[in-house]
Amino acid sequence: MAEPDSDTRLQIRNLTVGFGLNIVQRDLNFSVHRGSIFAVMGGSGCGKSTVLKALVGLVRPFSGSLTVDGEDYWAVDEARRATIGRRFGVLFQNGALWSSMTVSENVALPLQMLTRLDAEAIAALVDLKLSFVGLTGAAQKRPAELSGGMRKRAALARALALDPEFLFFDEPSSGLDPMISGRLDDLILELSTGLGATVVIVSHELSTLFAICDDGVFLDGESRTAIASGSPRDLRDHCDHPTVRAFMAGGAREFSRSPECHRE
């Protein structure tokens, strides 16, 4: 097992991912540091969500490695991968809530399946997680009764159920109006700064990228690999790759300038 750098939580080396015989992204190299909010950026259809699925253990890479605190995730056996995976909290793009369950039952599910807590302790934790995301009054509602923003927050409460060290978000602002999206951004920031979680966000929403992400990698759909790395603000202000510049030009906010991006 490699000795991890004290500041590096996730390290991706020469990672190639895809489905069947189709390569979606190849030869990816990046690191996610402790307490950062790391963005996986790029246009629609470039393979961002597939890369995220490889990072959380849902898609086995064609080649390359993912190390979690120095431990090679795909080199260990299935039982060990499951143990590592319990440190992950994932918010999928559509929320992936069970429609037949209430909000509180959805949040309780990972606690019931993966811990030995009794019903009273689980109920207390569910109340705490729902309170954190502002959904105390929605505990007995079903997903179909919630707005889009409320469903995202309910899914976030479930992702937080096991107090994960790592949080992964797949297009968290998708389908939300700007005000609700901004509130979700604030909540993600609070998770990072207040709870010390290491966060990875897949997104093409510039408002979210510029507001909360402090590092990242830019994936290109044409070349099927990373073409730049750095914070979204760095890429907006300094990166000279035409694809990156065109992407970042779409409604960017004004932020103070930062060091130049690193070309891959």
C-alpha cells in the first residue's frame, strides 16, 4: 500500500473509463486534497458522470488507479471496497430516492442496513440530518410531494446519514432555479468548511463552479481526456485552451484573479 500524502485524499492516475468497448475518458491524472471542493468540469456528454461512477465504485475502470488515502480502491477485494465505500456519501443527479418510502424512511435506510443502531438512535439521527438540510417538516412526505429543491436536500440528508468523509455530487444544481441552486451551494460550502468533508462535484453550471469550487479538472468530449486543471476561476481568467475559454465565457461572474491554470 502506498504511503499517502497527508493532504491528498483521492489520487487518480492514468484512469481510463467507459462502457463496453467504448472509451469515455482516458489517461486521467488528478488529486483531490483534504477539505477541498473539487470540480469535474466539461460540457454535456463528455463523460463527467461516468468518471464520478468510477470514483464511487459503480463502474470499474478499464485501466489506471484510484487511491483513497493511499489505498488502491480497485486493487482490493470486494469486502474491502465496501468498507471504503461506507466513507462515501453520494448525491445522484435525480436524487435516487425510493418513491414508496417517506423522506425519513429514505434517510434511515443506510443506517438500518449498515449499522447496528437501534430504532430510537436511528430516528434521532434522521431528525438531525433532516434538520441540517432544513427538511424537518417534510419527514413524513413522500418524494412525489416534494419540490425539486426539496428532493435534492432529502437526497443530501440520506447521503449524510453515515457521516461520510467524502461527498460526491452529480450535477447538484440540475433542474433548480437560481435561488434554490444558490442555497444548495451554500449548504455544500457549509459541509466542506463546517464538517471538514472532502467534496467532488460534477457540474457544467458556471454559477456553482465559480461560487464554491477551489480546484478541478476539465474534461474534453472530443479528445476524451483532460485538457486543463485548476480552479474554475483560474481557468476562466487565465487558461488559453479554446474549448475551456468558450465554456467558461458563458455568464461568468467577476472574481479576483488567481494563479495560472495547469495544462494537462
